[in-house]
Amino acid sequence: MFVKLENLRIIVDDRERKSGIPDLLKSVGLNIEMKTLPIGDYIVAPETVVERKSIRDLMASVFDGRLFDQCSRLKEHFEYPIILVEGNVDEIEEITENPLIFYGAISTVVLDFKIPIIPTPSAAHTAKLLVSLCSKKDAPKGPYLKKIKKSSDLEKQQLSVLCSLPGIGEKFAIRMLAKFGTPSKVFSATISELAKVEGLGESRAKKVKKTLDSKSKFLNTTNQKTLHDL
């Protein structure tokens, strides 16, 4: 069934103006509403949101820890989140010497968060994909915008602290908080208690405790410096 584009609409995050995609969508007759979205870049249906990332932005979000936090929030508030990766994948070689970082991250997004990743080569193709997603005839009806509670800064800080431990990503950090309640109780837990965190295991628990309990090499250095200063 043919769907008239003028009967369709997409809500676009204000920060996407510079991408040129909103103008491309307007040029084919689609109704565009520019808003400041707390989550995602394009809401194409009430429960379908698209987070657009260039190759470089995706890698930056992996390195600074934003990616998995964004995935958690996308899954929390939308039934059908999608991550769209725009650009030439060969750029990965220019950004990092270890492409496995990229593929490891997208594997986590797909397998652990169950969020599909769709690649597009350019803004023009991204616009075509968005039109296609928006024009699905069986798309659910309902309000596109809903109140979205911003995630707690304190919670982010707690997760960030736990994610600094060896072998601990956001998935395990969340499980640790769920089991122990606070980071301080995680730090004081025994190896056997840590090993009971789902999927963590004794080997990873031992590495965590070794990191927490080992004396810092800076201690002796600081003491020596203090004595020398005297």
C-alpha cells in the first residue's frame, strides 16, 4: 500500500540540524518536528527511536563510556530502539589500531542489549532509511513524545566507579549494585561473595579483590620523598 509522505512525521533532535538530514527529509515532503530529545535522534514511531552515530562518534562513545549508558536508556524508554551507524567502516583503521574494540562494542549492543545496528554510507542513505522506517504501514499509533526521566547522575557515578575495576563492564556493574546496594559494599565483599554475582565467576572476582587489596607502589615513593624533604 502506498503511503503519502505528507501524512508521515518524524521528530528530530535539534542537534541533528548540522547533519543535513532534516533538510533531506523535508525535501521529500515529510513532516519534521524539531525538538530537544533527551534520548535518541529520530523518533519515527511511538515506540521506535533511532540513535544516529558517525563512525568517529561511535568510537568516541565507546572510549568515554557513553555508548552502553545510551543503550540502557534507549531500551528503558522505547520498545524498538535502533542504532544507525553512518559512514565508511574503513575509518576505524584511522581511529584505532585495534578494530576489535569497535566490533566488540557493536557485538555487545546487539547481543547484550538486543538493539539492532544498521549501517548507512551517507546522510542521503540515512534519510532514505528513516523514511522507510516511518512509512511502515503497521507502525503503532499513539503519541510520539513522552515524558522521559533523566538518569541519575549519582547512579552514573556509581556505575563508573565499578566499571573501573578489571573485567567489569556496565552489565556486571549493574548486577553488583543490584546485589550489594552500594559501591562500598562491593569493595568490602569477599571473593566468594563477589563470585556469586551472576556471570562474574571466581577468576574475575579474584582479579577485582587483588586490585582493591594490593598496596599501591606510590605509598613507598611518597614516604621516601617525605623523608628526603625532611
